[in-house]
Amino acid sequence: MKTTIVIADSLLERAKRHGRKTGRSLRALVEDGLQRVLDEERRVPAYRLPDRTVGDPGAPNPLTALTWQDLRDEIYGGR
């Protein structure tokens, strides 16, 4: 697929010099650069929420014994 991109003159000159030194085309350099950026993005781990649990890990949940009404009152202060 053909496309047009705007590249700063100084960066383009550096890329051309690098291409001449390494025997690679500008197209190959651009494709490799894009591939690296996209691969790096995949390697960034997904954000994990920190553990903010309260109480003993093995203890039973005291809220499971409550009815919906009792639970609502617990949350909203008995409104």
C-alpha cells in the first residue's frame, strides 16, 4: 500500500544515511521502525489494580449474611 508521510528533514537525512550504510531502503527502515513500536506496545503489561482488600484473607465475608435491605442500610447509613 502506498501512503504519504511527512518526516522532518533532519530525520529523513539521518535515515537515508543509515540506509546507505546498512544497505537497506527507506521503506524497510520505516516498516521496521513501525513494527518495533507496535511490538513494544504489546509488551507493556496491562495495568493491575493494587490489592486493597480489608480483613483476614481466610475469614468469612460478614456481608453475605445480610439481606438486601440490611446491606443497603449498611452502605447508605440507614436512609
